[in-house]
Amino acid sequence: MVAGSALLLGAGLGYFVRIPQRAIAAIMALGIMLQQTALKYTATGIAQALLATSPYICPTDRNGDG
């Protein structure tokens, strides 16, 4: 419930208020860092779900063995 509200609040704020590019870049960098941390420390299923929803391409091993 809180996450959904934060998403709507952020979307509304971004639509009506001009946000500096540096602030947007900092928020995106934080999101990428959190995704990479999830890849490192969580179960494979959760990490794959995060990768599937990421707008960025992360290099992977073609053999699938790590």
C-alpha cells in the first residue's frame, strides 16, 4: 500500500514539478545499486524478477553457470 502510494505521489510530482536532471540521475543510480545488491544477496528467483523488470541490460554468463 505504501509503495503504491509512493509511486503515484512520485509520478504526480514529476508531472507537475520540474525536477533537476541530477536528482533524477541520483534516484536512478540508487535504483540500479539496489538491483545489483539484490542480485548479489538474494535468491535467484527474486534476482531474476528484478532483472526482468529493469529497463537496463545487465551482462550475464552465456553458459548459465554463474
